[in-house]
Amino acid sequence: MAKRGQLTEKVKETAQRLLGKEITQRELRLMPYVQSVMINDQRIDPRKINSEERDILSDWRSRGWIDGGASGLTISKVFWDAIHPILLLAYVDYENQPAE
């Protein structure tokens, strides 16, 4: 099994299919933070992101996937629905879980 958070071919293909674009390793690593922000306080902490991540967030804003940031983040349902299968593939060892 690949290490968690790796941009494998399967993750790349899934992101391309769901988002219509090739994602970078940094974008993949930013997705769990955005997911956590949305589940919790819905505010980006500027101290927790670097300039490259700010550029990614700007790109996501321009695509209509997110809006806002430190004052309050919103996320489109399309993006929310797309990041979960991507995160499942990249971070969760779901294939080795016992059947229900």
C-alpha cells in the first residue's frame, strides 16, 4: 500500500474525472485541511497555509469551488462531493477493512 497522502495514478485519475483537472501533491494535501475547516469553524487560519496554498485556494475560488477564507469559507456541493472519493483513495485504507 502507498503511503497516506500520496498522489498515486489512481488518485490522479479520480481527480481528473471528478474535477476536470490534474491536481498537484500540494492540492491533495490541502484538501483534508479544507474538509476539516468546513466541518469545524469554517474559517481558514492564515497561519496554517503558505503562499503556494493561497494560490491553490485562489484557483479553487476562480473555479467556483470555494468562496471566502479567513472570514468564513463556503464550498460548492460539487467540490465537496468530489474531494471525498479523492481523500478516500489517498488517505484511507478502506480496502483492508472488515466487511460490515
